[in-house]
Amino acid sequence: MSCAIAHQSGGTPLNIFEPQQYDHWLSEQPDTTRQWLQASGFEGKGVALVPGNNGELGHAIAVVSDLTDMFACGDLAQQLPVGEYHIDNIRDPDRLVAIAFGWGCGAYRYERYRKSDSKFAQLNLDDADVVREANDLIDAVGLTRDLINTPASDMMPEDLATVTQHLAERYNAVFRQWTGEDLKQDNFPMIHAVGRASDHDPRLLQLTWGNPEHPKVTLVGKGVCFDSGGLNLKPGNAMRLMKKDMGGAAQVLGLAQLIMARHLPVRLRVLIPAVENAVSGNAFRPGDVINTRQGLTVEIDNTDAEGRLVLCDALTEAAAETPDLIIDFATLTGACRVALGTELPGFFTNQLSLAGDLMQSGERVTDPVWSMPLHQPYKEFMKSDVADLVNCASTPFGGAITAALYLQHFVADVPWVHFDVMAWNNRKLPGRPVGGEAMGIRAVFEYLHNRFQD
């Protein structure tokens, strides 16, 4: 996507305004310009093109409702005629980063299997730092979208491993993985149990980067590359988008790339339990009792509640080194979508002071997230008659909460945030096409940058 933003000069002048700014600008323009805009039917919203003295495109105008919205300019790459543009009326670097980010995200296309003839307008910027920051953000979103949009035929646990290894090589990080029977030998029984029915071996992927003396931040991402529901088989319509059930892994890889590209002074660790929840003769079953890395036993009520199972072993491993912060991302429950809709990610945390900071960070960068309660009395619904826990609550109510409470058993007292995300756009919005989406990663990066940046 970053090809839409270039560090160079030249191009058609482009003025970008909020409505009041446009009104003031218009009042100072010559009669010919005002008459042209009136004659062309421009009403002070959207895009207008003003001819030059010789009939060429003289300059372009874009009026958006709120320039603090990082997606306010998300349609400009498509709305403007193909060509090069430079912004004529804005100099503030933060504002330029926001404009460039929205512009670049609007130029995204997933083209792995079908190339598009679409061409986009290019934004030229003189400030190399602005271009670099905008493109780092754009590329992190693009990686996340690409991973989610890729079908399971080309995005199985071994493919996620390849992506993670390439990311490690690119940023001089260290990659490690546990595969198949290694998971049993090294005590990751849940990851193995959920993934053993697939022809694609289950894996735990690890990436580590940064100075060991820096604050430790660990990211955990649910990497269920396809979720059939297991023996509790999903109906066909519910299975249709289950290529996106590795959306949590995609979020943490996009966030990890952003952290490394921006040289955030943290010691980063990424853990991704990568499995396919498939059906075969050795699939785990409802009623089975399975041990966890922590030692708690879990009775399986529903094999379609598998995400929390693979996450619990990874979270136990994450908590073992007592990092300063654990953040997990998962496409975990439909209940969170019922509560907040598909476009607002919910999160849970055992640090109440952190919740407000995260929400404010999300608002600043137009990546809204919303705090949900870890309501402890609901732990009663996770009790089992034969094991320490059951993997699915005895009530259909509060499903996002009970899932988060299950995960909380495995993080001890380490500061922890759990994101329950859709990872998919059901409708087209400026800068956000239908398909896989990064949700919450820029909010988290903003929070981490404010907390840990020197």
C-alpha cells in the first residue's frame, strides 16, 4: 500500500480543508475560482477540481468533516484523478501523517489471486520522517489485512510460521517454533490437542526482539487458521469466514512489525499458537478432560470454543517470565460482537488504570477500543464437576466476559489486556474496504509509545 505515498516533491497542488476552513479560503479566492466551483455544483463537501489557465488541472480541493479523523482522507486515493499531488495548505507533521495514513489505507487492494487494473492517485510529501511514519503505519495495517484475507488453503500453521520467520529475519529478531509432538514433549498439551486432528501440524510460534534490559512486552495472538468447529461442527454459513479465525495472530504480527519498524524501546516477545480446528478420528471430543501447561484440568463442553484453549497454554508461557505487560488478541466470541457490534473491539484488563489510557489512545489515532468488565462472580459459570474448569460457560449470557475470565486463570498477577476483535470489515468505509482489518493495533502502539518511548 505504501506506493501511494512518496517522499518527493511536485504534483498537482491539493488543498485539504474542514468546512469552516474552506469557507474562509473560498472568500479569498478570485471570482473565476468561485464561479467555477459554483458552476460545477461543488457544495463544500468532497472533492473538486479547478482548471488552470490553459485548461489543465490547476489544483484540487478536498473538504472533509474532521481532519483529526485518521480515515478522513481515506477515499482520496480513489476519488482524485490518477496522478501525483502535493498538499499545499498543511504543514503540521502530525496532521500530514494522519492524512497520508488514510490515503495509503484507501489504496489497499488484496491481489494475491486476481490482479486489479485500478490505479491510485499518489501523494508526494517533502518530509522524509512523515513519509516513513505514515508508511510504517500503512504497512502494518496492510500486513494484517493480507494475512486475514488469505484463505486457509494458503494460510495454515506452517504458513504463519513462514511469515513470522521472515518478519524475524527482516528486523533481526529471533524465531523459534514448537511443532507437532514437540508440543507434547515440552508441555503445551492444549495446543497439541486442539490441532492434532489436522493434516497441518499444530505449532507454537515465538519471535523475540529488542534489548533484554528494556521493559518486556509480550503479544499473544490466536492463530486458528481455520475453524470448522471440530466435532461440534459449525453450520456452513458460520464456517464461511473462518479463514479469519487467525485474525488475532494477524493483529499481533502487524503490531510487532510496527513496534520493530518504529524502534520502540521494549523487549518484544510474540507467541502465536497456530492450529487448524479440524475433524478426524483423533479429534478432541466434548466431555474430554485435558491438562494445560499451567496444570489446571479443563473439561471440554464444546469443541468450537477452542480459541481459549490454545491461548491458555501460550498465556501461561507468556506469564512465566513476568513481563511488564501481556496483550493478547483473538477473534474469540460472537458475544462481544453482539455487545459492541463488529467495528468496535472490546478489551478486558486486570489493570483498571490501563483501561482509560488505552481508550484515550485509540481515540487519538481513530482506532477506537472499548473496555469490558472482568466480572468475577461470573467465574461460577466456568466450574466443572470433573475438572478444574470447563471451557464453555453453563449460560449463554455474558459470553465475552466468561471467555475472558477463563483466560485470566492463566496470566497470574501479570498486567494483562485481552482484545476480543472481529478482524473483518463487513461494510466499506473510507480507507477500510470489506475484508480483513487491523483493529486495535494502532491504539495499542500509541499506548506503548506514550508509556515506553524514551
